[in-house]
Amino acid sequence: MPNPNEDTPSALSQAQQRAVAELLRVAPVADDLARRFQAAGFSLALVGGSVRDALLGRLGNDLDFTTDARPEDVLKIVRPWADAVWEVGIAFGTVGAHKRARVADTDWDFQIEITTYRSEAYDRTSRKPEVSYGHSIEEDLVRRDFTVNAMAVALPEKEFIDPHGGLEDLAARVLRTPGTPEDSFSDDPLRMMRAARFAAQLDFEVAPEVIAAMTDMAERIEIVSAERVRDELNKLILSAHPRKGLTLLATTGLAERVLPELPALRLESDEHHRHKDVYEHTLIVLEQAIALEEEGPDLTLRLAALLHDIGKPRTRRFENDGRVSFHHHEVVGAKMTKKRMTALKYSNELVRDVSRLVELHLRFHGYGTGEWTDSAVRRYVRDAGPLLSRLHKLTRSDCTTRNKRKAAALSRAYDGLEERIAQLQQQEQLDSIRPDLDGNQIMEILGVGPSPVVGKAYQHMLELRLENGPMEHDAAVAALKEWWSEQN
């Protein structure tokens, strides 16, 4: 490891001290593995994000290594040692392993990736990078995305390798590329997205020359597969500082190619003139939604907050009284959300849930600030279904007015709605509202077999249940027969 001296800034000294402590923690596993590679005639080094995180004092149980051993040799070394081995990334030179070890009287589960020295690059037409193996760790490090990820610690001797000044950049909290950013982004355009992601995750600044290259080369991101873009976008959105990353995507032009609905909001004023534009309102809603999370980062909630107003540009109208309106933007926005998330290859379940939240985010305001009827409460809960808790958070986050009196009134109104929901949930099973008669009972009472009419009758009884609450069996039978007589 590097030795602090009198001229070393205190930030570097502190980083080195943290790294020593972190590396000592994982040493029993890392050194054991390194000695096995040495015995087989190969070298092994902790590399990339693992070294960066050790210097930041946040090294977890995911360890990344690099080696001069080819994948087939790595497998021979690792299989007798690891508890499990997988070859999912072996085409790209990566072998994965799981190792359970006892460290300082504590059992740890280590997830390990070992990658052969390599370089990779996209050509102008392929959507997959070409991978070739290298022969030295210096070759491997120069192809890394940023200098703070281009450091290594050779094992087991603990020799610190930092040919590109990553330690200084880490202390300065800045993202630079080992070579020119133009060469780096040409080799792998996804690194432009990674710059925004790391800025959001680490709260680092991006060097001006890197931002300039991202701006000039933004169109190159189109060569990267939707799945890889989506994965980087998810990591950014789930980070501690997503605003920083999203702003970088918007200002460099990358967002216009991966999430064009976001920068489009910059041109729109919202109907209450609460902000200069809906873009800024959206970022505030995202931050307020994050503040309401209870069990860690929630991708569904954060995506809904980010996309909830994307229907506004298409629904903007200038009214005669000078106001700007966006009628039905939640319906249009839900369709746009589905289209964009589908293009980014999100799962059908996540597309459905986020689109539904976008569609429902104005439902609360449709009832005004007056007293909610039992029927309205039932329909609100029924329509939200399992998304009710997230809808609560999204609706509360969507209040960004600077008028304290108005904000307090909206908060009280929503408090009242949640109290009504709780009261009705004690009286009725709101989470699973069903008609008072099931399909078999309907067929028996009406004397019909399975047919479309049973579905219509079921829907009619469901509407009665939502409107009036639970009914006694005899009353439900009478209501069904009355409906049946009207049909005939």
C-alpha cells in the first residue's frame, strides 16, 4: 500500500488508513486465493471498484480480482477452493465464485469475480464489445473507465498499483478517464452513462474534459444495447444522489437518447407556476419520494416519481385566462411510461406497476379537499391494489408548492384520507374487495352455466359492493335478481 509522507494531503492519508483496515478484513480470503494463483504460476490483484471502495472505507463482500491466468486456468484454481462457481461471464473473461469464510469470529459470504487481463472495444456497427486478453496489469488498468477504478493491489504482497493517479482523483472526488475521454468513450460508449452513475453514487464531480466528451459523443450511446443502458440507469436512479446523475445526462444530451421524456420537461411550465419548469418539479418530487422510503431504495417508486409528469408536454394547453393546463396528462403519461420502459427492456411487472402509479398520481386531487365518501375510499384502495403504499408516497411527494399554508392543507387532507382508509380496513377487507356473491353462487341463483352473463353479473355485484359496502346474503341475492330481471 502507498506510504503517507509529510507532503501527502490529509485526505490521501485517511484514504490509505481506511484501505489498510478494509484490506485486513478481507485478507484471509483474498490472500488465500492469491497464494493458490501463485502456486499455479499466476498473479492475482484486487482491482477496480474493490480498491476504490477500500480507500473510501466502504468495501463490501463483493470482491473483484484481475489475473494473467486465462479463464480455463482460473476455473482449475477456483473450483477446489470455492463453495460455488459460475461461468456466466466466461465469454468476457470473467469467472464468478462464492466463498463462505470465518473472519474475526464472524461468518462472511464473499461474492467474487476474477477477470483475465483484457481490453474491449465497440466497432461502429456492433452492439456487443469485442474482448481480447492482455498480458499485463498495466494494459488492464488503462482500459478501465475512470482513474478511481484503475487502481489495483497486488496480492498477497499488498503492492499498490496506481499508474493513472486514481488516488489523487479519489481524494479530490473527481472522475477522470485513464486516457483521453474520447478514446475511452469510443471504446465503450456506456462509460458515458457510468460517469453519470458514479457521480450520483459517490457524489463526485465529473472533470470538464469528460463532460465535454460526453456532450460531443452523446449519439454513440445508441450503439449500446437497451439492457445495458437500463442497468446503468437503474443504478443511477437507486443511488444516494440521483439528481446529480440525471442532471448530467440532461445537460450532455445523453438523456435525449436514453430517456428523452426527461429533458422535454424543461420546456414546460406547470399549471400552478410552482417552478420554472416541470423538470425541476420532477427532480424535487423524486427527492421527496426518496425521503419517504422506509425499507431502502425503491426502484418502482423512484421511476414513478421520475416519470409521473412526462405526459405534460403532449397535453399542454393555453387557456383563455392565461393559465396553462395539462388535462389528462396522467393518462397520456401512463401510456408514454409503458412505451419508454418497454423500449428499455424493463420487466412486464415493473412496467405495469410504474405505469399504474403514473396513471393514479392525480386521483387524490380529483376528490378535492372535501370529505371522502366510503365509496370513493373503496375505489381508491381497489384501484391502487398492492401499490397503495407507494401511491401514498408518490401523492405526498407531488406536493412541491412553496405556499406553506397550501402545503399544510394538502397534507392534512391526505392524512384524513389515510385515516379513512384505516377505519374502513378495520370494518371491511379493503385489500381484497369482492362481491358478496361469487361466480358459483351467481350461476346457481340465476340458473345459468358458465357464460359472459356471469361476468357481467359479477361486475354488477362488485360495483354494488364498492358503492354500498358489504351486503347481507339475502340483500345481495335480491339485488342480483333485480338486476337479472332488468336484463330480461
